[in-house]
Amino acid sequence: MNTEEIQPEQVAGPVPVLAVIGRPNVGKSTLVNRILGRREAVVEDVPGVTRDRVSYDAVWNGRAFTVVDTGGWDPDARGMAERIAAQAEIAIGLADATLFVVDATVGITDADEAVVKILRKSGKPVILAANKVDDERAEAEAYGLWNLGLGEPYPVSALHGRGSGDLLDAVLAALPEPPPEQDTPLGGPRRIAIVGRPNVGKSSLLNRLAGEERVVVDNVAGTTVDPVDELVELGGRTWRFIDTAGIRKRVKEASGHEYYAWLRTSTAIERAEVCVLVLDAEQSVAEQDMRILQEVREAGKALVIAFNKWDLVDDERRYYLDREIERDLVQVQWAPRINITARTGWHVDRLVPALDKAIEGWETRISTGALNAFLGRLVAEHPHPVRSGKQPRILFGTQPQTSPPTFALFTTGKLDAGYERYIERRLREQFGFVGTPIVINVKPRE
Ligand code: GDP
Ligand code: GDP
């Protein structure tokens, strides 16, 4: 299957969300990879942080949507059917349409039946994929799935790609058309996700920003029961805050609670242009914060870091906080940081300028001429070290994309990871790129 790289120009406004659900091992992750055309992100590994992205941008036939992959989460064997059902309910709640995957070689199980009940209740569009139909012979098995009462089963082989085009056509037909955005001609209001651990002050911040009157409840995701996004006016402009339902609603302590929170966070990041990571300034940066930062970087979003509860920070805490920032936030040194007290509103007005700065960096484009002049100087000052008698040279560079800034370097060989970091550092010194990750793709010509 051929999935084009998303150009930011194509993604005007928020895109619809497709959740891929089903029992463990039916092939959800394989199918998601197929939908994504196995687009691989270039990411440097952060030790101690597991890679657990669940939401991705996808494009089929020129239409963009967000795919939520629930494949990474396997409920334990105890109470399996109920857990699968609970997981499905969460994912369906987030989505505009659901791709329900069944293993056609196994047929329908109790767990599948439980999910079907929830799907019916949700009233949202469902596309039924009968997976592992690897050849024509196996197609007969798919027909038994008509019994589920979810309409036509689409026989597909996620592994080999068989039938996946028809399946994706059906997915597109089920997803709502993105609503036309009237606020600005280009892409509509900026999309912001407020993310962070529980109790850091996300909803306090949102309430501060939105006030009570100025909130426009906007039922973006058509059939979704929760109003998902809110339009908020700040600094004379309208901004779209993503998945505020997830922030405002207190999530019940339940099995899979953490997974629930993560699914929401990951999907919000994917749907946003710029993320505000809220940290409790009284507390040290935690593993969960690192996970969120990792996700923001992998998803290539702009970032602002807000240290909240500044009213509780005294000189001693300040001293340690500065050291923690140096140690734990070194990977995102480029992100604008603001210190705020959401409870009183102190310095909350600094958020908009920080967002503007981050978005500006995220959308910066360097002309090919300026980039190559810069690369020429960089190499002259600090050439790549010689490796086993060879010295990789940079022949030419371009920046084919913004949002985030993405560079292609044509070289005579692979570059050291350290040298790539050096290039990134110098790019930032020279051109700013405040508030945005940078992607460098090295293309050796040999
Ligand atoms: P998940 O737990 O639902 O995400 O399932 P995975 O995507 O991890 O797949 C589970 C297993 O089924 C893996 O061994 C896959 O290779 C296999 N699988 C997935 N899709 C197909 C398919 O279309 N045909 C066959 N024969 N195997 C498949
Ligand atoms: P959320 O779970 O991230 O949405 O956090 P909340 O907005 O619900 O806040 C969690 C707790 O922190 C509440 O008791 C808030 O009153 C408190 N809180 C939020 N912002 C501040 C702040 O700026 N200073 C202080 N001292 N407390 C705050």
C-alpha cells in the first residue's frame, strides 16, 4: 500500500479519529502498520523510556486522519472479556469511527461479542475487518462474520496487504468530513493540547484561560458524546484546545485507568499543533513526564513547558528545580518555559507569547541557498571526523518540510550520531527553531 507523507498543507483543521480495536493477537498492530505504509520516524532512543506511541497521522487517497492503535495493550488473562470490553469502550469514546478487527481464522469469541454490544450502543460508524484472510480460500471464513450484525465484513490480510485498499476506502466513507473552518482562511484556529500528569493543574489552567463565559463548546467529532474540543479566545485570536473533556472529566479509578489516560494524552498530542506540558514546579520531573515529552518529539509537535504552582516555589526549591531542568529536560532545551500560578492567574498571560514563539519555530523554513551557505561554513569550521580512512562529506542540504522543520542532507556516507547532534545545535544557534523538534534525514549517496 502506498501512503504518502503528510504535507502540513493537507491538514487543515482537526482531522477525524479512527480507533482500531479487537482482541489481542487478531492483528491490530500489523493492520495499523499497513495503514501507515510503515512510515518510520527517525528518533533517537532515550534510555529507560519505553516506546509506547498509540496515535499516528495517516493519509489515504489524500484524506488525513488519526489512527489510534490499541494493539500495544494486552489485558491480563483474568477477566479478559470484560477488560477487552472496557478497553474498547475507552477507544470508541475517543474516536469518530471504529475499525473492529476480528481474526477470521478463529471466528467470533465471547470477547468479540462483548465488544459488539458496546459498538452498537455507541451509535458510531463501525468498519468490520476480517483479518488473516491471506488467500481466496480463506475468504469463506469471513462471511460467517455477517452474523455479528455489524454489516459487511471486509476480508483483509494485514500481513500481506490483501484487501486493505477496499478496507481503507470503507474507512474513509465512514469517517466524518472535517468541518469547514471559518475563523481563518488557512487551517483554522491553532490546535493546542494541554498535557501532563494528574493534579499538576491542567484543568485549573484551562479554566483560567477559558473563563466561564468565553468557552465555546464545540462538538467537533460529530457523533462523539463528549464535547471534545473547546474554542477559546486569547489575545484577540481563537484557539482550539484539544480534548478538554479529558482534562475536565475526573477519570474514575478503574482497571486500565493508566492506559485510558495515556490513550487520551497520546491522541491529543497527535491532533495538536502545539503542546503545553504542565509540570508541578514543586515536584521533580517524573518518568511519565519524560514519556509525554518523548511522544511530543516523536509526533513532531511544537512544545511549551509550563511550571505551575509557582506560588509554592521558594528559594531552596528554585535552586533544585534549576538543576533538575538541566538534568532532565536537556532533550527539550529548545522549548520555551514559563512559570505560572494557574490558581491565581499569575503570569498565565505569558502563555500566548510562548505559544506564538513555538509555532513560529515549528513553521520556520530556511531557503536552500541560506541552508547550504550555513552548511558550508559549518563543515569548514568543524569537518566530520575521519572514520576508517573515510570522511563523509555533506554534498547538499534542503528543508523539504516544516511543522516540524525537516532537513534532508545528501552525503557521501553515514554521519556519526554526535555529528548530527552538532548540526542540530548549530542550526538552532543560527536560525532559532525555538519550541520545535528538528528532524534531520541523512541520505548517503553511495
Ligand atoms: P494485535 O495484538 O491485535 O496488535 O496483533 P498483532 O498485529 O501483534 O498480530 C498478532 C499476530 O498475528 C502476529 O504474529 C502477526 O504476524 C499475525 N498476523 C497479523 N495479521 C495477519 C494476517 O493478515 N495474516 C496472518 N497469517 N497473520 C497475521
Ligand atoms: P489536573 O489534574 O492537572 O487538571 O489538576 P487540577 O487543575 O485539578 O489541580 C490539582 C490541584 O492543584 C487542585 O487542588 C488545584 O487547586 C491545585 N492547583 C492548581 N494550580 C495551582 C497553583 O497554581 N498553585 C497551587 N498552590 N495549587 C494549584
